[in-house]
Amino acid sequence: MPTYYDMVLSSPFPNYDFFAHRMRELCGQLNLSFFIADNVWVHDFYQKLCNKEIGVRVLLDLSNSQTNEDDPYLMLAREAKRQRAYVIDDPDVTSVVAHKALFHQKMLENRILVPETVIITRKELKSFQVTDEIKQQVGVPFVVKPAWGDSSID
């Protein structure tokens, strides 16, 4: 019989330490088991999950790693979901909206109002200049975002 964890927090980022500490504390108050699958534990945890030595009821995936199929956090989220865990930031849902440029196009295709946007490719990035014409098009101030993920990753 596998050991089940009520709540698993999956994150490679040490800046979530306070959040993880509070999650552990709240789970303890609610008599729920808690585990953090961080850089130290993610590989072992994933293997034990695949071998059905452990189970997960809820996985909170904070990894933002939909771009790399070999990423252990993405693999963990998919395996937990396959085993019927409830995965917050479900990788199948997140992958649809994570690429902001593609999702922007989908919203336009479906006649959803979106802010005026300039989309450039990674190849154009080094030579791209914000011109007066672009400023007029999008307005000032404006926001610059990477197409995929967030500002903490490439």
C-alpha cells in the first residue's frame, strides 16, 4: 500500500521557501500530510510515484516548465495527473495559455478584445527597437513580456 501525500508542492525555486513553510504549517493544522518536491527531492519523488510506492492527492506545480519535456517537474505533474491526482496548474491546461504570443493570436481569432500588441520573434530580439510608431500604436506606458513563461526564465 503506497503512502499518500495530501498536498505536494512542486517547485525548483528557492524564493518559494516562505510559501512552502506556510503550506506545511497549514497542512499540519488541518491534519494533512505535506511534501515539497524541490531540487533535492523531485527525481526520487517522481520515481517513487511511478513505482506506486507513494501517491499524491493534490499537487501544486509552481515550476512553469512546459517548454522542456524532460523537465522533472513537468514529468512529475503529468504522472500525478495520470494517477488521478488533482494538479493545480495542470500541465495540459497551462501549456495552452503559457505561450502568450500564441494565446494572444487565439484570442484575436475568437474575437476577444485584447490590448494593442507588438509580437516579435526571438531572432528579432537583438535588433528590435521601440520606435515612435510602435509607441503610438500601443500607447505609453506599455508592458514588455516574454512570449513563454515569466520573467524568471528564458
